[in-house]
Amino acid sequence: MRVMFASIPAHGHVLPLLPLAAAVAAAGHDVELGAGVTFAGHVPVPVVPIVPEGMTLHDAEEEARAEVRDPSDPMGWPTAMFGVVMPRHVTPRLLAHWDRHGRPDLVVHEGSNVGAAVAARTAGVPAVSFHVSLTPPMFFLDALRSVIDFPLDVMLDPRPDSWRGSEELPFERVPVRSTGWSDPRGAGPEWLDAAGGPTAYLTLGTVAFGAVDILRRSVLETAERCDRVLVAAGPEADVEALGALPDHVRVERYVDQPAVLDRVDIAVHHDGTGTVLGCLAAGVPQVITPQGADQFLNASRLAELGLGHAVHNDADTSDVGTAVDALLTDESLRGRVTQVREEIAAMPGPEAVAAALAERYAP
């Protein structure tokens, strides 16, 4: 079976697909990843460029701003970005690649990459969506359908049922266990293994929205309460902007996050989907400092379920520290986090889902 995985070329969109792509390849199938050339050599399958060479996420964002129909609409920019700009680049490049090299038997695209779904329909290839957000999918999909028509019959979904609640979907949902991807470029976590008291992991993800102040404040307040603090500042971060930090704080641009989460007691982060799910899967309590996109919705849901605490940028100076204290002492919260960890562990893993896809779609 030939399978094309396709993602918007950004870390938060690509990384959730990689465990499943690797499992499909390990099962003996021919796998490619449609993304950006910067991922070539850093992922376990060959990469097919589906955006112009040299195009950055910032370039795409600027192009999208020119396509916004109603500046007062909070969904105007994401609709333009993912419903207009990205399909403009992705769909013709996938179709051209398939014309040269033959069509795949299946396309697995992350949920915001609807241009890949359009290309699959045009080529007569079945497509499966992979939900890379924690928010209810119809909120975003309905907005996209105001500007582009795309098929969606099956969605792979890593959200546990306790997070989803009573949500109903107009398509088939296939659960898949959230599995972190260990990028070999990431710094190792061995420094965290030294004997001592509580350990913490801090990150604002791969897209930090320029929030240096909240990251520095979070680092300092967490360092007052933990013996070792590992900070992932972002792959393109200006590490010096964080200023002088205590000796028991270590700053890296990029870390092996799954390995880190296996070694820390708490996490303080931006509330991106991959980090939230990674913490829940590892049983790590979280303080979240949302910065943009769907992070505010994630923060609200996490707090609603009693799985962590949210601290916004305009909060009092000591609020991060207070939230860290709560994570380290609240046994009921830690019990709820453990329950969700066990729930996620019981979901079908990438290997099981890979086998199910092969049984269903192999020619």
C-alpha cells in the first residue's frame, strides 16, 4: 500500500503524524510525507515539498492577511490561512507529484491541511483526517467550509473521551493514542536525572508568539520551587533574551519532549495541543500560559476538567508560582491526571491504527 501523509509544514502540525507514519512504514508500506523541505532528513519517511521552496510559516501568514474578508471576524485569519492560502499551494503540488510518480492508495492529512483532502478527491484517492487540535473539530471545519469544499468521512482523533465529553460528529471517528515523537535533534534529558527535589519542564512550543516576558517570569517563579528546571525556548529562539537565570535552570532551543516528560514532576507551558496531550499521556500536571490560536480554548477545558491551572499574561506576578505550588501539593489533581493517563494508555496505538488502515484501504 502507498500512503501519503500530508501536513502544513509547521512542527505542531507535522509531529503528531510521525508516530503513525513510522508505524505504517514499519509494517512494510510505502510512505511519504508531504510537508516542507526543512523536515527532510529529520523525519522517518521521505519528504515531498508541498509549499514553495523557501516559503516560511511567516510568509504564509502574511499571504493570508491579504485574504481576510472581515477583519472583525476572529475566524477570518485562520479561515484565510488554512482555507485559502495553504490549499492554493498544497493541492496543485500534490496533484503534480502524483502525476509524475503515481497516486497513493490513501492520503492521511492533518486536519487543517484541507488542500490535501481536495487533492485526494480530485485524484480519486480515499482520504483520512488526523485531528491535531484539542478543540471540537466542527468549530474550525465549519469556518473552513465557508471558503472551500473538502471531503471528510473519517477522522483519526487522539483526544480521550473524557476530554471530548458529549460531542457528536457527522463523520466516523477513529481513536488513536497520543504518542510523542522523539526528534533526534532535541537535547537529551539526562541532566534531569540528578538526585534532588522536584523537576520542571517549561516551554512555549515551537511558535512562542514572542512571549519572552511570560516565559522568563514562569522560569523564575518555577525555579524558586523546583530543584531542576529545563526550558525549551524554541528552535529559532533568541536564548539570550531570557537574561540571567539561576544555575539550576538549563535552557535549550529544542528538546526530546517525550523523554523529558517521563522525567519531570510538573510542566509549565503555552498550552499547545501536542504539549497538553504529551503531559496527559505521561501523567504530568500542568500550568498553562496560553498565547494564541486555540490555546485559550485548551486552557479553559483543562481547568474545567481539573487537570491543571491556567495563568494568563495579565495575571499577577506571583500567579505562576502559586499554580506551581498547587501542582506539587494537590493530590486530588494528580489523581485526576493519573486517571486520564490510564485512559490514554488504553486507546489504540499507532501500530494498531496502521494495521486497521491497511485492512481497510489496501488495494
